Amino acid sequence: MRCRAVRALQCRVRWVVFSLLLASCRIGFDHRGANDDVVPVDDARSEAIVDVPFDDTAPVNCPQGYASIGIAGSKYKPIDNSLTWSQAQAACVADGTHLAIIDNINERSAVTGLLPTRDLWLGVTDRITIGTWRTVTGDIATYLPWDSSEPDADVTDRCVETEFPLYGFIDQDCTSDRRFVCECDGRASDPTSY
């Protein structure tokens, strides 16, 4: 009888210790109802909320003219001058940055708000392997909210733009002229991806 009581007590102690460990692991990670990692966009459309984790690898100092627009870890510079996709990417690279890579709907809203009513080049292309959309930093593009009927079958359309007024993504001829936004996020361009 005494052996059963000891085992039952050991079982209860283990359960309590397990429960405490589990609870302590959740402290700081359970954000139900918390908004401590939500950053409002600091422009006229401040109702947009950006829920992106902070990227502590981003440089503290970006080139002159880059500003934060509520996207943690990134600063942006709108260029209201139409260039081809390659020229636009080269202009960003000359600053030590790259064409903007949009990762979610909140970033899309913030970036397109920098040059409203404009079609903008993005740092995404499938020029290396048709049908494999890569960012200019070398990653596979994961956020591609294509406009209806896009990407199309036109083999000359290899670069991505976001098109006014709905800002869906369009595959476009890279030699077309578009305005663009450069992004400073501490990530280098990878020319082998474009």
C-alpha cells in the first residue's frame, strides 16, 4: 500500500513539474489578445497594421532618403522615375539596397502607398528559370498575389510589377518602364537569381 502511495505522489509531482515547465515555456510566446509586436504604418493610411516580426539583422543606418514605414527591419525609398526593371534594380544596388520585395498584404499596402496611383517594379523575376519566381536576394518568392489571368503565357513577361489600382501582381516585360521602391533591409542582392 505504501508503495502505491509513493508512486501516486511521484506521478503528481511529475505532473506539477511538467505543468510548470509548460507554462513557463509559454510566457512571452502566447500573444492571444496582445499587440506588442504589431506596428502601425506611419503614413496617412495609419489604419493599416503590420504584423511582421522584427528583423534584428537589418542595418541601423540606411543610405540617405530611406525611411521606415512601419515594416520592422526595413526602410524604403520611393523613386518616382520610370526605368526598366534592370535599371531600377541597378539603381537600388548602387545604394547598397534592392528592389522592394513584398512579403505580405500589410507590406504591399505600405509600399504601394509610397507612390500611390503608380505601377511599381518589385524585386521578383523568373528570368533564370521560367516559372520559378525568385527574389533579387535569391529566395523563392512566397507571397505572389497574382492579378486575375496572371502570370500569363507571354514568354517576354519575366519581371513582376504591382499594378494600380488593386495592386495585384503582374508579370511584365522587363524592358518596360515603371517607377519603383528600393528596400534597405540588410540583405544583399544575388545577381545569380536574376
